[in-house]
Amino acid sequence: GAVVSQHPSRVICKSGTSVKIECRSLDFQATTMFWYRQFPKQSLMLMATSNEGSKATYEQGVEKDKFLINHASLTLSTLTVTSAHPEDSSFYICSARDRQWSSYEQYFGPGTRLTVT
Amino acid sequence: DAKTTQPPSMDCAEGRAANLPCNHSTISGNEYVYWYRQIHSQGPQYIIHGLKNNETNEMASLIITEDRKSSTLILPHATLRDTAVYYCIVRSPRYNFNKFYFGSGTKLNVKP
């Protein structure tokens, strides 16, 4: 099956710093990737849609200047949390859609646990 | 995307079938039913999806009612490793750039 990886799996950063999270599709090409955030005991919340070679589209209420998304290739999307604060501490998950298959499934990464101190 | 309703939690004995219901009464004709699950602190895992016919794969079966207003995910022989939150998502693959919006899901507790 299709595999999506994320790096790092865990990161701790100080308040005010920026942190970058990578999402890679390992064995398929993904024109579209998605970024989610999940707080403890809550469901996944879609943050943005990342399209290769174009600007990301953000869901309502998500600050695009705070959560910078870059989708530079068909296998890599990055999410940068800028000027992180403790309230940004969360589980960040990416997913990707295989451009080749028409089943429209999404394959999810293992997630990145961000802790802002 | 159609809204889904799932019970917040369910218990199931190990080795027995787990039947997880999902109501999607406002589903439209071109919307599929997808099921994903999330084991604690991991990314969601695809289970199965269908449009109107019942579907089966190596993980589970999906039963969709004739009016398509509800569906049931069946894990035929639940194991302790099936303990997870199960999400039912209804959406059309043709629209909205294939976005998935997750509801609150059902926490399935498989007990020995």
C-alpha cells in the first residue's frame, strides 16, 4: 500500500521559534496533500490543502501567515509553524492522494507531535 | 459534504463481530461512504469505502442500506488491536478537491 512519512515524529520548541514539519509520499506521486491538526481527545481538523506548484488553500479560521505550507515537489509538502506558542502544541497529521489512482483514497502519515514550551 | 452521526463509544468482546453504525441521512447521489480508523497517537488508517453496494475486503465489510441513509462497518472477528476510533466520512470524490472532514467518530473498545 501507499506510504506517507512525516518528519520529525516529535518536536519540542521554545515559544517564539519556528518549526518545520515534512510530509513525504514514499512510493507514489501526490499532486495534493492535506494538513490536519488534532488536539487531545478531539477529532482531526482539516487545516489546509497543499497543491504541488501552487499556493495552499486554507480552511476558514486557519492563519495562513502562521502556518506556512510549501508543496515543492510531487512527493514533499512542508508545514512551518511560525512564531510558535504553547497553544500551537498539537498533533499534526498530513495525508496525500495518489494522483495515479481514481479511488480517491487518502493515505495518512503517522503524525508529528509538537510541544511548544 | 453530508454530515454523519456515530455513537461516541462501543464495546465488543474479543473474537466477536463488531458492528459500527453510521447515519448519513442527507447523503447525495454522488457521495461515497468512507471508513477510517485511528489507533491512539497514530495517523488514520483507511479501511473501506463504497457508494451503494455492499463491499468487503481483508479488513472489514461495509453494509449500506438501500436508501443509503445509513451504513454499518463490520469487523468480523475483533481483536484487541482493533481498539481505535472509527470515523465514517461521506463525501464526493469529484468535488471539493477530495477534502475529508472528520466527525467525532466511535471509540471501539475491544475487551478480552
